[in-house]
Amino acid sequence: MSEYQYYEWQTLDRPLTPEERAAVNELSSHIEVSSSQAVVTYSWGNFKHDPRQVLARYFDAFLYLANWGSKRLAFRFPKGLLDPKQIEPYLWEYCIDLKPVGNYLILDISLDEEEGSDWIEGEGWLSSLSRLRDDLLEGDYRALYLAWLRAAELQDTDDAELEPPVPPGLSELSPPLTSFVELFDLDEYLLQAATEASPQRQSAPAIPPEEAIARLSPAERDAFLMRLARGEAHLSLTLNRRLQELVGASPRPPAGGGTAPVDGGRGVAAAPRRMWGELWATADQLRREAKRRAAEAAEARRIQELQAFAPREAEAWRDVVALIEEKKPASYDKAVALLVRLRDLADYQGRLADFQTRVADLQERYANRPALRDRLQRARLV
């Protein structure tokens, strides 16, 4: 199998300047650059620069995929907009880290599958995931929790390892979160187990903007207007946080567990933190239950099909003989397929001995047909 590596960066807050586009274009002879995106695809060789440094210098989001199982998603945040203390419980060495690079914080999620994975084309994935950056800025840590789950699944995790705080809304994943689950192959039953401790998301109480803005000093209002005029990214987020402070809204609480409030201080009590062993045992139980239900549904369908086939039993036996008489390999295959259905029907009706007698008669009647005999033996009909 040939090698495949896909690198993509995107700007989310502003387009690249012409000078920046020219600089990015010099990073690789394989690179394709626009004002908001850069893409490099390799079928041999490697990108000769640190993707994290490229992200920190020029872009806001980064995705890397390789056909041997490497998957990496990273976001750049201006310092001061993201609280590292909120992120810390979700970090995992070598898998999920948050590090300062210059004036930015880089959140890097790297989840490699040692046994490799199905070939995934990289195009389109980063666009479907980029909204997660805004979610994180708004205090929605569902993507981080999902990343932690996948890291715990991939690593040799101790059963006593405590999960991080479970964010609300895991039962109602947004399209970007659904893409995240799909891209990183998160086990559906592990997600179900995690969801059991995740409350519904609640809307934050409306902030009376007139009252809050009136509490801004003239100097502070002028400062916000100047920043708006300069096109500062995420200014609305900064302003709304300041307004929350002025009207006495609860600030975003520290992540920790127990009964500490979560969901941006909206008063939702966190469930007690579970151990990894508990999560995995719950997921395994859910998997067994799903397998049992699937087997029961399959058996019900099989019985329904046999009951529908029963009135055609005599006709099916005639068709078997007619097909054998054609002396063609394809006709033998069809005859054997009909015999398998007739055997299943006889077994369901408790008449298996009668079926075996009739097949023995057929075998004796057509003993000079080795191709038919071989097919009957492979189908375990004789």
C-alpha cells in the first residue's frame, strides 16, 4: 500500500496577508495556498517544518492524517481567551496537550492508532471540525472529553484512572462533534457509557445588556469601540465576559469534579467522576446488550422469512430437481441454496429427519454428479 500523508491549515479569524501567503508557499513544493488555507499531500517524503510552528505563526486550525493511523487536530488561541486551568483535567501526555507558543496557546490532539486504520481522505475534515475552536472558547468542552475518552481507549489505561469532568450535552452532539467521533473512531458504546453522566445543556440566563453596558466606564466603552474599529477577533466574547462580570453572573468555574458547577457557570452540578474501569465495564455491558438485541432481531427476521417460505415448500423441492437436471454449475449453486432454506425450514418445524431422507434420495439418484456432490458436502447438507 502506498504512503499517504495529508496536512491542512486554515485561518478562522482573518485571512492571510499577501506576504504571509508568499511565506507559506515557500514551505513546500507540494503546498497549495489560498488566503484562508494551505494543503500539503505526500505520497512519499515528509513535510520538513514543524506543523505546530506553522500553525502558531500563520493559522488557527490544523489537521494531519496518515494512512498508517496517525491523526492530529490542533487549534491556536490568542492568550487570554482560553483558561488553561479549565483545560488541564482533559490533558493526556503525548495525546492531548496545551502549550504556549509566542503570543498563543496551541491545543494539540494527537491520537495515533498503532495498528493503522482505514484509508481516510483528508479533504473536507478540517472544515467540518473548525467550529470546535469556537465551542472551546465558549466553554463547551465536549470535544476535549471525547478526545480524553479516545486517548484512554488507545493507551494502557489504569482502571483506577479518574475521568475528567463530564460536560453537559454528550447525548446531543453537534455536526462538528459527530465528525470528531467519526474521524477519531470513538467507540459508540464507550460514548454511550460516558453519556450516562452527562446532563442536558441549559441555556445561560439572558444578560440585560443595557444595564451591563451602563456599568462600563466611559474609558472602558471607548476602549472596546477602538478594539472593534481595529477588527479585533473574538471581541464579542471578551465583551460578553466583561458584561457577565459587571452584572454579577457566575464566572466560569474551575474544572475539578465532585459537585463543582460546569457548563460555563450555568448551575449544572457535575456527576461524581468515574474510574476508567467503570466506564469500560459499562461500555462492555452496553456492547453485549446490543449484540444480544441484534441476535434476537436477526432470529425474529429469520423465523418470519421461514414462515413466509413454508407455503412454497413443495414447489421448492420441485425447483431443486429441475435445477439439478439442467446439469450446469450455476444451476447446482441455486439448487443447493434452495436446499439450505429447506433444511432451515425443516429444522424450525422439527422435521429434520424427513429432510435428511429426501436429500439422501437425491444424492443416490444423482450419484454420478461429482460437482453436485461437492456442493452438497460444502454446504453440510450430507
